Amino acid sequence: QLKLVESGGGAVQAGGSLRLSCGASRYIYSNYCMSWFRQAPAKGREAVATISSDGSTNYADSVKGRATISRDNNNNILYLQMNSLKSEDTAMYYCAMINSRCPAVDWSNPLFFQYWGQGTQVTVSS
């Protein structure tokens, strides 16, 4: 069973930056599809970004130009760099993975992903 643990969240002022990390409990094969989701209070889970095994990425429109997803296959770590943070970025952030290629369409569907972390809270104050 693969366990994922997020870290790097915290409280930051608007305009600031955070780097979220997601560590895996065992080796992640390079073909894993990896993603970051977030969920604000009283809202559904929203896809933030996804990275495929070949390094291709997809981003939600709300974070394009401000977020960068990356992966370190050697150390089994997934990252999300968030810059120019806004109050609307406040949410619990989750990493998600599946031992499969990323979907060609509907990359933002949380039902596709098999493994989830417990989340790390990001709070942006204006």
C-alpha cells in the first residue's frame, strides 16, 4: 500500500509563495500519474495540477502562471510551487497518484486517482 504525506503548507500573506511536497512511502515507478488537488471549506475537491510520466503538465486556469508542479522520481517526491498566492488559494492541498498513465482527457477528475495523502493546509491572508 502506497502512503503519501504532504508537507510545506502554512499561513502566508497574499503575494507570497509556498512549496508543497508530497513524499511517498515506497518507490514510485516513473509511469505514475501524479496530481495536486485542493479543497476549500464547503467546496468540492478541485484539481490544481497534474504531471505525467513524461513530464507533461496540466494546470487549472485559476493557477496557471502561478503554480509549477514537478516530480523527483529518484527520491519519490512530488512538488507544487505556488507563487503570487491569493486569498482564494486558501484550502487543504492533497497529492494524489495512480500507477497508470495520466488520462488524455478529464485530467482533473479525482475519481481517477487511487492513492491520496492526508493533506496540508494553506491559508493566505489578504
